[in-house]
Amino acid sequence: MKVKDLRKQSGTDWERLSTMTVKDIDFSDNQELTEDFFAHATLRMPEAKKAVSLRIDPDVLEWYKTNGPGYQTRINAVLRMYMQAKSGSTRRTPTRRHIRKSGTLKK
């Protein structure tokens, strides 16, 4: 989907948004990030995806592609929901690797 198409469907005032500066943005509901926050923060990296060759019917693939960028992510999400339904799993996201401030990995 092109940006032009999104503007037709959106209720956003794109004209006002395009002229806004940082001073015009209300940050009052954002929590201030203090030194304490960063001292206890952990970087969470998503687990790497695995590249595979998958045979999909042409019409199915075309349907996913016509819904815009991210079609492979959407296919993965559908496969994950199917897997969870069949296995009874409630885990919503794949395992994530955590990187401590020191740069070492923890699971």
C-alpha cells in the first residue's frame, strides 16, 4: 500500500502533522528516562528467523503480497497461530535473547 493510499483512509491531519516541530509535540504523558532506568535496562534482541524454501500455491502467495510489505511476517504469524492452536501453547512470541549492559548474552 502506498503512502498516498494511506492518507485517503486515515483520519490524520497530514497537513498539520507535516508542519509540526518538536516544540509542538505534547510529551507530558511520557515518563522521563532517568539514569536509574538505563542502569537497569536490558537490550532485547529478537531471535533470528530461519530462511527456508516453502512451496505455496501461487494464488495464496499473491494474496499475501497484494496486502503490502511484510507479507512474509504475516505468513509467519498465521503459521505461529496454527502451531499454537494445535499444540495448546499460549506463548505468543518466540524466545528472545537478552544482552546485558556488559555485552554478554543471557537467556
